Amino acid sequence: MFKFENLEVWKKSMDLIVSIDKTSKKFPKEEQYILTSQIKRAGDSITLNIGEGSQGQSNPEFSKFLGYSIRSCIEVVCCIYIARVRNIIDDEDFDIIYSRCEELVKMLQSLRNKL
């Protein structure tokens, strides 16, 4: 078993990418290589950086990777704001992803502070 698999924040990040995947399937075809791609890559980046940073890294190095995850969370939030302004997603989808990102950022910051 890898270290990241025991981290609650990593599990929550996996929940977020499931929500992003469900929501992005509703995006119009013309957004496939633009906003759809961007939000999915940002969501995946959260999870990937937690995993990569957790294994065999020093605490300062892990902290750097958690910072990348935090920035990717903010990128996801910016993407859903764009999607809402373009009338691509409704308030319910926006709220689900927003609240998951908000929770994740708090957890990531807390984990960084404990290192």
C-alpha cells in the first residue's frame, strides 16, 4: 500500500474528480478541448500531486506538492465560475464542486501546517 492511499485528503480529492467528471460530461462539445479539458486536468492535478508528494519526499518537498494541489483546487473553482457565466453548469453542480474544493483546500492547508 502507498502512503497516499491512507490520506483522507487524497480520498476526498478522488471524490472531487468523480464530481468533475460527472459535471464535465454535461459541457457542450465545443468546450471539449477548452474548458472540459482544463477542469479535468486541474482536478486530476490535485490528486496526482498529493500522491506524488507523499511518497519518499521530505516534509518541505511534500509541502511544495500540497501547494500545487491547493493551486489546482483554485483553478477548478475558477473553471466552474467560467462554466456558470457561460451557462454551462447550473447552481447545483457549481455548489457541489465548489464545496468539495473549499473542503479540500482547508484539509490541504491543515496537512501542510502539520508537516
